[in-house]
Amino acid sequence: MLIAAASSPIAPLIFFSLRFGRLSGVPLFISMLIQLLPMILVAFIGFGLRQAGVLRSSDAKTIGKLLTNLALPAVILRALAMASITPDLIYLPLSALIVVLGLTAIAFLGVRWLKWEKPRAGALMTTFPTFEGGAVGYPIMLLTFGDVGLSRIVLFDLAQAIYLLTVVYCLSAWFGQAGVTGRAVAQKLAQTPFFWAIVLGLIVNALGWTNDLLLGLLNIAGDSFLLLVLLLLGMEFQVQLPSVGRYILLALAKITCGLILGWAATQAFGLQGVEQAAVLAGAALPPSMLTLLFAQENHLDTRFVISFISAAVPLYLAVVTPLLAHLSLSP
């Protein structure tokens, strides 16, 4: 959620391939992997530049600020401003609420069973119910379903974002034994650019205020998104090798539980097509990168958070890519 891909030099080609067909004679799953290869390579470039010392921690923070304060709000605002939004789409944020509440309950049971120390238990409670929509879910839905798919997962992510910045933030503070007030929670929301981008996008859509000047500005602001977010993912990739199996199992558990809860929500609300895809793609997402900031702020186990996210992102792509390929070809 921290950080909707707009155009980049490779995005139109990937999107065209994903949306209008697969490579001739190549199985669909392999075809999608080939078409996503440029994205993977850019992430590896980010990782390599970090390892070589060309890019440093301060550069990652700068890239993160550009994404959260400029590129992400621009692509969210554009997607919502241009989307066809109807009242029945309320089921998307409601589905997200079902998923995050279910994941929170599962994490709570897991913490009680594992009996971890508070810093690690708090890290699990902070990460397990959250979604990294902006850096992972948004690009996947955009590349597979276009702006319509992006607008649907943004609406799904709205409920999760509010939950993240309220309930999850309070849980993080409680496990870190830090005081948290309603004012602090309200300030978190007010200081989050993507939240206001969602609000403004819905207002612009409702009032029909779109014009070439606004769209031109949003296109320019969002054009660098895909490159920056992939570089950042590569730079932040880190897994504790002795415990990699544990984090893979944990990521599998999160993805599986999310898909089960997401599927249950789509069945309960009768969602199909791109709406069903948005719920399933969103429900299985890896933990939000904002949880790393929460963990740092409240003195939780930051190594756990980084390793969990790093293991969950590639696993998510391996599971959800063929799922979305199947759903995109379904009638």
C-alpha cells in the first residue's frame, strides 16, 4: 500500500501482451512470466545497485518519498477520476474489511499459540492483516485489466488502508507499549497523501471534473511509477537465510488464508469478473511496507518484518500471476 502503474517504457508492451493474448505456442503461465520478466529484471537492477553501493539507504528513502507523495497519489487520482463507479462497488471495500478482520483473528490465534516475545508477536500482528497494494497489487491489476482493474483494487484497498492506519497502528503501538491516541490516528490519516488522492479521485469522478490539463499533469506525475517502485522493491529485498523456510511458510499461510477469505467474500456478495479478480488479488497481497515504519516507531522486530515482506512478494507473484491470467480469460 505504500507505494498503480502508469506508463513506463515497458508498461504499454507488457499490458498489450497480457490483455490481448499470449505468446504463440507458449503455455499461458510461462507467457505471463516472460512478459513480466522486464519488471523482475528492473527489481534485480535495484538490488544490484544497492549491493554495489551505488544506491544507499538514503536513496531508498528519497525514492519512497517520491512514490508516496507524487507518483502514487497521481495514479490513484487518475484511475478513480476516469473509472465508471456504481453503488454496487461498495462490496469491494466491504470484502476487504471481511478479509482484514479474518486475518487479524488468525494472527491473534497464531500469536497465542506461538507464545513469542512482544516485539516479534507485535511484528506478526502488524504485518499479517495488511496488504501492499501500491507496490505490488496495483501494478499487477493494471497490467492485467488496465485502468478498470486498477480502480477496482484501489476501492478494495480503501477499507484496508483505513484499517491499517487505525486498528493496525494501534496494535503496533500496544505491542510496543507506546501510547496511542485518537488524535495520533487522525494525524496519520491526514498526513497520508494516497488517502487524500482516493478522496479527491472520488470527488472528481462524481462531479465530472476531468479535463486534458488535469489528466496531462497526472500522466506526467505518474509516468515514473513503475521504474521507481521496482527499483525500491529490489533495494529493500532482504531475507534472513537461516530462517528463510519459516518466512516462506508464513507467507504461504498469509496468501492461503487471504485467498480463502477473499473467495468467501466474493461468493457472499456475488462478485464476478474484474471485481472478483480485484478481491482475490488484494486478499493475497504481501504485508504493507508501512508496517516496517510502524515496527521501527514502536520498537518491534524490524528484521522479522523485512524478511516476511521479502519472502512474501515473489511468492505472491508466483501464485497470483497464473490466477489472474485465468480470470482475465474467463467470460
